[in-house]
Amino acid sequence: MATFYILLLFIIIAAIIAVETQNLLSAVICVGAIGFGASLMFLFLRAPDIAITQIVVEVLGLIILIRACISRERTFISGPREFFGVVVSLVIVFTIFLVGIKILETLPDFGTPIFAEAPEAASRTYTAEGLQKTGAANLVASVILDFRAYDTLGEATVLFTSIIGATVILRKKTKKLLEDPDE
Amino acid sequence: MKGMTIIVKTISSWVKVLIFLFGIYIILFGHLTPGGGFAGGVILASSYVLLMLAFGRKFAEENLSLPVASKLDCVGALLFAAVALVGLFYGAASFFWNFIHQEYLVGTDYEFNLVSAGTIPLSNIAIGLKVGASLFLVILVLSIFRPDMSGNEKE
């Protein structure tokens, strides 16, 4: 458990630096550090599927953000903070904190999932009969692509729609540039 | 953007093949080992992003142009929907019915082979194609779009 607390401390420090620093590039690198910490936590929680996805998406997002960051002319944030924004975010964070304490009390203990106590839970079927019903040795794959494939379809649709939207919005200027690449 | 120095170009021309191969491995073995369509697709996209960063945007565009990437994106999405729809018209007739496994492979000793799990590898391949093409597409579009933005700001 000590590993988790060290990683949590690391993530919290990185998040505070990302908010407080005035250099845009340092903020982006701190966001990357948060992602890598989260990936390590998934690895220690024995969820290698999510750890792989997290680290890969983090690397790609970091590349995009750093490229967008160093091509800007102004990379420093200056001036005082906006008073209204600070108050609103503090109120929201405090509300989430209060609600979170209430909700975290109802969760089962760490390491004992809730389906270990409920005999009728669907997760029991997945872990007990997943291999015979789908034939996939990786139970995560059998859940996300067979038992709960509707979720994956929704996720794929969200990604497809957002990419189509981004491409259509940026297309007009892109076409102009593609025809005249020396510009 | 003309690309980086010759050291970066030489190393990335070797490494890009390994990254691409690793992405294909993650996709194809998604039903046996950790990984799957989404992670493998992002690795495929990142190999092209490495190409784009090291050699410049034009070189990456010659390898995988914008229309081809958008067509690959649509083909992946259609393939995933088709895998789901075939189950609707086959056998027990329900959406996302794992028809290959349930009709032909159930009860056999295929469980830990590469060819097992019915439609799950097919869905993994479709999702990997879709995610890889679409992420490369959005990075390409963003990197093309950026110079025009700075031009507008100067005006």
C-alpha cells in the first residue's frame, strides 16, 4: 500500500505544479507526469490492459500538446488570476469533496470487489464462464468486445463523430493549404 | 517544417518499423494478452506521428495521405458495425452475437490459440484500424491547420 501513497503524493504534487507554474511547457510536462503516475498505479493494481492504453494515449497527447505549446510565441502566463473563476472552482472542488466523502463510505474495502458478496452479480458469470462462452483467454477482451460490446460501439461512435467533426471544421483551410503547400 | 537532424532521421527510420510491428502484435493478440484494438491502434498512429516529427509533414503525407487515412477510418468503423450486424442475421439472431465461436468453435480446444474467440479478433482489427487512422488523421489535420492560424494572427 505504501507504493500507492507515494504515487498519490507524486500525482498531487505534479497537479499542483501544473496549476501554479507560469511556464506553459512545464505545465504540459506536469500533466504528462500525472498520466504516467496513473499508468503506474494501474500497473500495480494488476490492470495491464488499462495501463498500456493509458501510457500510449498519454504519450500521444503529450506530443500534441508539446508541439502546440512550443509553436506558440507566448509561452508564459502572466497577470493576476481572475477572482470569480477562483471562487467558482473552489466552490465546485469543495462540493465534490463533500459528496465524495459520502460516496466513498459506501464503497467496499480495497481489494474486495462487491461481486464477491453478491451471489447474483453478473461479474461472477463473466469470470467463471467467460472462457467457455467467448473463447478469449483475455477476460477483459471478452467483456469489452462480447458481453458489453454495446459500450465499445458507443465509444467507437463517439471517437468517430469527434474526428469527423474536427476534420470538417478544419477542412476548409486545410484544402487551401494542400493545394498551395509553399504558403 | 523540414524535419530534424540526420541522427534522428536514421534512428527513427529503424525504430518506426518496430513500433508498427508492435502495434500489429498488440492488436492481433488482443484476445490472448493484455492490449487490444484501442491500444494497438494508438501505437500504429504513434509510429506515423514519429515519421511526421522526424521527416516532416510532407514525407508522412506521401506515405499515408489525408484521403486515404479518412477512408481507412471509415472502413474500420464499417467493419466493426458489420461484425455486429452479421450476428443479427445469423443463428440465434442477436446484435453482437459471437457467431463464429458459438456456432463452430464452442466446446473445442481452440481456447489459447491465435485463431479463437470468434468475432473478438475481428472486432479488435476493426477498432485498431479505426483508432489508428483517426488519430493520425486528427494530428495531420491539426499540423496542417496550425500555419494558417499564425498567418491570420499576423494580418
